Amino acid sequence: MNNVIQMSANGKPPSRTEIEQLEYLMHLLSDLTDDETEVSISKEEEEPKGGGFEPPKFPKPAEIVAGFDEHIIGQDDAKRIIAIAIYNHLKRVNNPDIDGLRKSNIMLVGSTGTGKTLFAQTIANTMGVPLAIADATSLTEAGYVGEDVETVLEKLLTVTDGDVKLAQKGIIYIDEIDKICCRDNLNGKKDVSGEGVQHALLKLIEGTNATVKIGSGHEQKKVVVDTSNILFIVGGAFSGLERIAAKRNSKGANGIGFAARVETLESKDAAPDLSSITIDDLRNFGMIPELLGRIPNLAKLKTLDVDALKRILTEPKNAITKHFESLVQLDGSTIAFTDETLTRVAEKAIENGTGARGLQTILEQDLMEIMFNAEEGKHHEI
């Protein structure tokens, strides 16, 4: 090429053969340059930083627990169990090409007012995923009066405005799951009315393509929803489950004479202790083994004491006392709650057996006079 350029500079036109050689070399150089560019781009795309591993972009378990702490008081053990299950679920949903990753469905066991529904709502809010809440007591087998199990998918599609893809990564919380357990009735026979519902739920929870109706009237249509990646959370109070666990743990429960275990009035009045329950206890309570096998994570929620209920009244972002403070401020007044009032409200909630769920009702009654006679520029202390 230098010879051709030199001859051109000397005023002698290059020969046809030299021109063809120059064109060939220029095309060859152009092809080599394009190939190198493509190789460098492909390598950059195929080899992410960090030695080929790209860390997940969703929150780690510790960060999920920190989000729970802003809204839920106590229940530290349950928070850790649920956070790990949520984290594993997010990894599974975001890596569909990896085989062998099983669903991390969760069962919440706790008495009324311990925060089962609040956990589900907080998960949906902090994770930014759609949540549908259903009640197991309204579910029946197909063909019977009541709601079919597929209605829980209809509720999820309603939340997502019919977006099937978004719904297939959502969360379904089924409350009162203990109400469909197969238990002994008053005649000592097994009440199998809930067993069929459990089998129907089993298909949804383990993953299936379900046909669901959305819309109404002439706009109603059927869509197919794949439930493989939907996270199912079930919860229930399981009243009496602690007695099943106690019977299993105590050897002399059915003895006579000196071997008999005496049950005092104090033990009957005490809050149910669910810390020692097992999967076998849930099976003996009336849940079918197949369904229990599809819900691997068991979170036991502790009964809330007075101190925990007082913290619930004041500490969370959406605390009930903050709610009433805002309402009074809209009237141009202020309100302060004394420690005595908080203690009395917490004790009343425990006495009523409502837990945290009954706190607002009690305060509503206490503040009825203040709310009715709303005044501007006044300070209230109760």
C-alpha cells in the first residue's frame, strides 16, 4: 500500500493491479475492524462484573426485617422466618430458568390480634407486589353453595386491573385457614366438609393453570392464570392447637393417682403457648399432609402482652395514637395520651381477647366525647 501511495505522490498513476490490491486491503482492514468491535461488545454483555455473578437487586432478609420493624412490633422470630421465605421467593421468581427452586409458601399460626393480616399487608407494601386477601370460611368445594377456590385468583386479578403477568407474581393471603380443617364434631366423627376445600387449594398452591373469569356482563372474559410463582400465605388462630402440643409433650397427661398431671385454673386462663407446635400437631388438628407439604415455612406468632400492645399504640408509622393526633390537629387542637391510658387500653384488649385488633375500638369509645365536641385551639390529655 505504501508503494501505491508513493507512486501516486511521484505523479505516476498506479496500475490497475495495484488499485485492485489497494481496494482488497482496504476491505480486509474494514472487515477486521468490524469483527473486533462485535467481539468486544459481546464479551462485555456476556461477562458481567463480579466474576460472572450478578447479585440480586431485591432486598436481603435483614432489610426486609427492617421494613417489618417500621410497622410490626415484636414477633422477632416470625419476622426472620418470613423474611427468609420472601427473599427465597424473590430469587425464585427472578430466576425462572433455574430448575429445582421450590416455592416458599408460609403458614402463620397465632391467636387473634397477633398481626397475621398485618404481616401480609406489610409484605405487599414493602415488596411492591399485588396482594389479595381471602377468607377460607367462604370457600367451598366446586358445586356447593359458596365461593370456589378460584375466586382468590379473581381477587388478585382485580387488584392488578386484569394484568395476568403481574398477578402471576403476586401474593395471596388466605385467613382463617383453620376453619377448613377436618376435625371431630360433637358426635365424635370426623367433619370432612373442609377436606375437599383443602384438596382444591392444594392444586392452586402447588402450581396449576387455572381458568378465571374477569370483568362483568358483556365484558366478562376468561383468562388462564399460572399459579406456579404466586406466593401463598395462609394464617389461622388454630384454637385448641396448644392443647394438642401439650398432650404430646406431657407423658402423664392421662395418668391416674400420683401419675396424673393436674391442670390448674391458672393454666386454663393463661394465653395459648404455640411455641412448641409442630407440623404433626397441625396434621392432628385436621390439615391434610399434602397441603402441609406445600407450605414449608411455619411462623408462630406470640400472644401480645401489655407492653407490646402499648408499643403498638405509639411506635409504628401508622400507630393508632398518631392517627387520632392527626384527626384532632385538623380541628386546630392537640391531644396527648398518658401512660395510664395506654396501659388501661392494652389491658382491656387482652381482657376482650382481641389483641391488637381491638385497640382502635377501645380508643374510639374513649375519645367519643372529644371527637363529638371538636374545638379549635384546645389541648386534650387523656
